[in-house]
Amino acid sequence: MNDYAQSAPTPHPTNAHPARVYNVWLGGKDHYLVDQEAAELAAQANPTIVPSVRANRAFLGRAVRHLAASGVRQFLDIGTGIPAADNTHEVAQRAVPESRVVYVDNDPIVLSHARALLVSGPQGQTDYVQADARDVDTILDAASRTLDFEQPVGLMLVAILQYIKDAEDPWDITRRLLDRLAPGSHLVLSHPAADVTSTEVAESMRIYNERAASHASATPRTREEVERFCDGLEILDPGVVTLTRWRPGPTDASDDSLPMWCAVARKA
Ligand SMILES: C[S@@+](CC[C@H](N)C(=O)[O-])C[C@H]1O[C@@H](n2cnc3c(N)ncnc32)[C@H](O)[C@@H]1O
């Protein structure tokens, strides 16, 4: 566990931040006025945002349950978000109590909530690392204290890669993370779409980006660009699809036009 007493969220931030804006859309209380304004204006421009973030959490749960059923016992969840219902360790440990999870986020507000992420069941283990996804070696070195890289890991990049610009090469970051993971590891990925309800998505991103710091601005991507994150991996059925099309259960939303791509892919 990092020393999270040292970093507290800024009392009155001037920029919206992804974790807090996402918290507004999920109906949480951990955000500031600037986040609430960005979230509400973006959702007015793109009314699918709220159903999309709910469907995104539901996808995360289905993917973790699938990995647990496939024998994956360790998870590296980068871009964790403020704890919400059914965090990765809760879903994984419900299926397999021995599951280990390392959470990573770069927002101090997530760090300030990290205790909720560290309440592991007694047979499993969790850790929280305060780091930026661009610092691949820092993340892998810290995660190796908890995870055994000789065994398969579920690499969760769920609704985070949009915050890494093309110029920062999020594809290379993903590849470098996967390089250190054992065969049988899986990539779990979701990403806002640039090619589904594209006018509304572009406008809502413009509204968010106007209020966010440059390092946290967001870029939607096409299905083809999202598929490239899975290069060299075996993409599991049904492929790169919108959220509600990835192995939905009977209680999952059925709106298949929500503008987020998702996929689960296996390293051979
Ligand atoms: C939209 S939320 C997604 C939360 C969670 N993965 C989910 O899908 O429910 C994105 C999270 O990624 C984090 N994040 C954004 N850019 C990041 C970066 N460069 N490094 C680490 N975390 C980042 C944000 O702080 C936020 O908590």
C-alpha cells in the first residue's frame, strides 16, 4: 500500500477530472462543482452517457466473472475509479476467494478512498498503487509485490485508454503491460466509440475536454482503433462489440447502440 496520507484531493479544483465526472454519472457523491457541471452538460449533449457508464460497470462484472471461471486468479485494474458497487476484487473474490487484485489510479481522490478497495477477503489480497498508466515500469514493479507474473493476470483497462492521447501511444503502453504477463493472461478493455452516435459523442467530449486538464482530456476511438489494442492476442467471442453485446445476461440492458466498444482478449 502506498502512503496515501500524503496526498489529499485539492479542496477546490479548477478542472474536471475523469474519476469525479464518472462518479457524477454513476450517481455518487464524491465530486466537486466543476465535475458536476462538466458531467451534466456532457450528458445533455449525449444522453447515452449515463446508461453507458452503467453498462460499462456491468460489462466489467461479466468480464471478471468470465476470467475467474477460466482460471484467472489475479487482476491488475488500471484506472480503477472511485469505489462503486461491485469493484473488481468483490466480483473476483465472490467467485474465487483467493483472488488477488492490484488497483492503480492517478487521481488523489481515488487514493483517498483506497481503504474501500483494500478490504480483501481473508483468503485473497488487494493492493492500491497511486501511479499514472503511462508509467508502465512503476506499475509493474509495484504490482509484482502482490501478483505472481509467472501466473495469468487479468489486465483491466476499462474506460481508461481514452485519457491517453494518440501521441502518447496507448497501444504501445498496452503492449508493454502485456509483455510482462504470463501466457493465459487476458486483456479486458472498454473505450468510448468515435463511430457510434458520433455527433453526440464528439460534442460531449468537447464539453468535457474544455473543463479538464490537458493530461486528462479524452479521445473517442473507432472500432478499428480499439481492436488494435488486442493486436497479437486472441479476441474472445463475440469480438469487439458495444457494451451490451458482450455476453449479456438476462438482467443486462439491451440497448446495443451505446457508444462504447469493449472486448476481452487472451494472450497465447
Ligand atoms: C471513467 S473512470 C473508469 C473507472 C473504472 N475502470 C470503471 O470502468 O468503472 C477512469 C479512471 O481512470 C483514471 N485515469 C485516467 N487517466 C489515468 C492515467 N493516465 N493513469 C491512471 N489512471 C487514470 C481516472 O482517475 C478514473 O478513475
